[in-house]
Amino acid sequence: MNDIAVVAFAQTEHRGEDSGLSEVEMLAPVITEVKQSTGLSRFGFTCSGSLDYLAGAPFSFVSALDAVGAWPPISESHVEMDAAWALYEAWVRLRHGDIDTALVYGFGKSTQVVREDGESGLPELMTLQLDPYYLAPLGPDQTSLAALQARAYLDAGHKEDDLRAVAVRSRAAGRANPYALDLAEPGEEEYEVAPLRPSDCPPVTDGAAAIVLATGDRARELCERPAWIRGIDHRTDAHAFGARDLARSESAALAGEKAGARDVEVAELHARFSHEELILRDALGLGDDVRVNPSGGPLAADPVMATGLIRVGEAAARIRSGEAGRVLAHASHGPCLQSNLVCVMEA
Amino acid sequence: MNTQFDSLTADHALEFPGGYTRSVGPVIGRFLTELRDGRLVGVRTADGRVLFPPVEYDTDGTAVTGEFVDVGPECVVGAYAWVPRPRPGHPLDRPFAWALITPDGADTAMLHVLDLGVFEPGAKPPKTLRAGLRVRPKWRAERTGTVGDIEAFRPDVTMINAPVRADYRLSAGRALSRFLGGVAEGRLLGHRCRVCGKVYVPMKGMCPVDGVPTTEEVEVPDTGTVTTFAVNNIPDPRAPDVPFVSAYVLLDGSDIAMVALVAGVPADQVRMGMRVRAAWRPREEWGQTMANIKWFEPTGEPDVPFDDIKDYL
């Protein structure tokens, strides 16, 4: 079986306001960047992750292929999930052994989801992903559901100050990251939905990211210090979150165990709300010696559908720079950390 | 990224006009039908647990039995989230909580709405909101077979509020009438006891120490000393905004402190021994009432040593 590695990563300078660019215009520079850094113009496989509901149009991912160059026809696939799952599909495809490179990308323009009153409609847009029988008719938005999980976590013996500490650290790290948003140090804030305050919640963000995977010797050719994927796994919990313990993430723990989540120096977690980082630290067994989200994580930039893929890219970047020898990337989708992917990489 | 261009924008809506029609199947269908009739049911799993709301498979992937079980209406709250400012798509337009609600007799929970009767936008979570709160459904009068047939869940009744009122006409009595007559003229009157010599403001017509009538009238100034005080955090229509200070003020020349408000100084800067002066309302508003004095304010004089007031606390 061929070893598979991340050999290139690029992301946009993510933005909190609409730049006026279309999705393709936003995505094209990062595709160009990974093509240039690898010297590749064609890939054995191409897979993307995006969300039609962000664009408000069906099959909106098809037009994004303009940014790739798809003629003569390429071998291509798409997931209506965070692009970390597109990376998983590309990893599976590379395991077949008949191709040696794959392009993965994800993008999202959350700023164009605007309610009639001019406010961001992203929290309620996420209501559309819920069970249509028992949940969606009630209209619970994503912040409300996250707050429900935060309360379950706090009632299991934790303090609100723990959440604040995550928000403060994430925003500070984000300010030091040129690709993340420049968000102020959290001050006195009223609850958004108690127990979550605005700085515990992800900022509405536009952005895109791309990764190139390659196998064996090809990877060594394309990159001086590839980040070898030593384990990758994804698991999901029951969709009825009234049937599970919200204070813990069993699916993250299982995915971590299968992917070999131990002895890592850096972890990039797709924790979109501050309590999610703490639940994931527990589930993945990350001790205080592990640097978590040195990029600032999703609390500093959350280009929905690329946020998880960026975790893989950021973690791989720590390998490529020589800062770390073994890293972990995590991605999640669904309400209350319903589904979790863990990817462990080594130098 | 280059943003130096004129970007065109257009409003756009994604909608299924009339809604999206879905089959619910026999399990969810049974639940929704019972709900329309005002009943809560769960479904029993092969290992004997009761799933609520019912789903076709348990979390291990085993199909549930066809046995439906009445649960509730008594329910218990698990995790909850307080919404101080509802969003447009929310079920209530005033503060409420989302909650995971498990009916008695069930082993799993349902997300629903908790109405704690809070109306003030931005309100903090009520202290009664916590895991373990007992609640029951508030049914809509017209039900159609959706989860919204329950308008919200409400806490069980644990307290009632019983109005109490009786009406009176009270006489002030001779001494207090005389005192308030003085206040109506901007004067503070008291009596000196002929036995012990103490001056009582206001006077009662009796010395409570010696038990003898008092008649010698004394006028005292409207300045005095705070002997002790309390910071009040419960609003009172007669007082300044909370926190406000109520204090014992020992008027100069008097031997008994009177209760009064102290203002014109932050609550945390009021001290025992602080010198104060009455702040009178405008003369045209005066009547035979202590309300002529709004409150006492600091004079700025040096504090009185504790030893000088220790006998008046």
C-alpha cells in the first residue's frame, strides 16, 4: 500500500465581509498557488467540498470547476460536506494505487447568506441540515444547539471561564495569523445564547483552501518535507442528539483511536464554538503539552466547508516548517459535533 | 484580494413554495398522530428501553419493536440553552430556552421550547432554569400533527401568588401631627425629656426611657451624622436608582437617629460618621410629609469620630 502525504496547501486571506468576488474568483488563486508550488497542472483525481445552500443554487459546485480547468474531462468528485471529507475521499481513491496525485479544495461564501432584515442568516441556514420531522420545524439555529451542548458540558463539572480562555487564546492566535480575521480581544459581552457569548461563536467568514495529496516517491519529489498521513478515520453519532451524552463526543474518541491520536505535538481542531475544543481535547486525549489551534482555529476564521480542510493544511504546515514531527487534524460537521474526522500526520 | 471594482449584487431567495412534502412512515407517523390528539408516546426497543421521540432504529442500529408506550406528560429538563434575544425563525418572540426534554417513562430526550414566562428582551437566564426542572407540555388548541402542536413546555406549578390588600385611614396622633406641621414649614421639631434631658426628633410626646410625658419643644438643624447605613439593591419607587443607601442620621442636637435616604454620593463611598445635610424639595412642593426631604447629602465636613456616635447606633 502506498504512503500518502499532504504536499501542498494554500488558503485565502479569509474575510469577514463580502469582497464582491464570486466563488470561482475567490477559489482560483488558491488552486493556482498549489499548482505552482507543486509544478502540477493535472491531477489523478480532484475532489471538492462545498454547500449549495451557501450559494442558494443547486449544483453550485459545478461552476467552481472553472477554477480547476476541467477540459479534457478530468476524474472529479464532490461532497456536500466540509472539504476534509473530500480529502478523505481522495485518500481512499489514492489507496487504489493507480494514480499518484489528487487535488482537494473547499470554499464557502457565508457572507452572502443575509436575512431580510440585513443580519447574517447563517445560524438559521444551518437549521436546514436538521432532521425535518422533529427538529427543523422548531427552528433551532446552530448557535442555540451549540449552547445546548455547552450547557451539557458545563453541567458535567466545568466553568464558563474555561470557555472564555479558549476564545481569548483563539482570537489572539488568529490576530497573529495573516490568513485569519483580525478579531478584538473579547471584552464584556452579553450572552448570544447562554452560556455562549459572541466570542465563543465562529465569525461569519468567506474563504477557500486547497490541498494536494501525493503518494510515495511522487510526494518526495513534489515536496521537501511531506506530511505523511499515518491514520485517518471518521465516525458519526446518532442524529437524534437527545439520545446521546452531549458532554462527550464518542464519535470523535472513536475516530481518534482508529486514526492513532497519540503523542502529537500540535492539534488543529475544527471547534467552531469554544466548548467544542474542550470536549474534543477530552475525546482525543490531548494533554496540556499539545499546542491546540496555533492558527487561531475556527473561532478566528470559519470559511464554512473549507474550515475542516484548513485544519489539515495548517497541521501539515507545522510538519513542512519543521516545527513538529507528529500532528493531528480534526474536522467536524453536523449539530453538536455529530460527525468527526481525525487525521494524524508525521514528518 | 482586489476589491477595487464596482460589485453588482442582487437579492435572492431559495424556497419551495408551499413547503416540501415528506412521508413520515409508520413510526414517526404514529408519534405525530398521537401528538395531534394531545398524547406523548415513545417506542420500545428490543432491549426494553423507550425512545422518545420514536425513531425506527435504536443507536445500535437494531429496529425498534412496534410497541408504543404512553410517556409523560410529566417531563424533566436535561441540557438547555437560554435565548435572550430570539431570532426571526425562533418559535417565541421573547426570551425562552431550548431544552432537551425527557418525559417520565422514556429513556431519551427531545429538543423543544421552554417558556419560563420571561418578557424582557435580553433578560438573563432565570434562576429556576437548570437541569432537573420538571415541566409539562402546553398544547395548542388547534393541532395538526407536527412537533409544533406543543407550543412550549412550562414548569410545573410549585408556587402561587395570592393578592393581599386591606384599606385604612390612619391618624398621625398629636405629637406626629405637630412634627409634620413643622416639616411643612421647613422646620425639624423635637421634644426634650425633663428627666433624662434627651432630645427626641421626631417626638412621640413620651420619653420611652423614663415613661414620662414630654412637652418642651426643641428645634434642631437639618444637618447630622450618619451613624450606620445599608446599601439597597431592590428598587423602591420612593428612592433613587439602585443601589441606594438608607441610613440612620443623627440630627445635630438630637439624641435619636432617624431613618433617611443618603444620596449625592456613590453607595460605596458612604461611611459611618459621614456628615450630611437634608436636601429639601422645592418649597412649592412641600406638604405635611417627610417627603419634603428628598434625602440627605454629604456636607463635605470631616467625619465624626466613631466614639462620638457609638452610643447612637
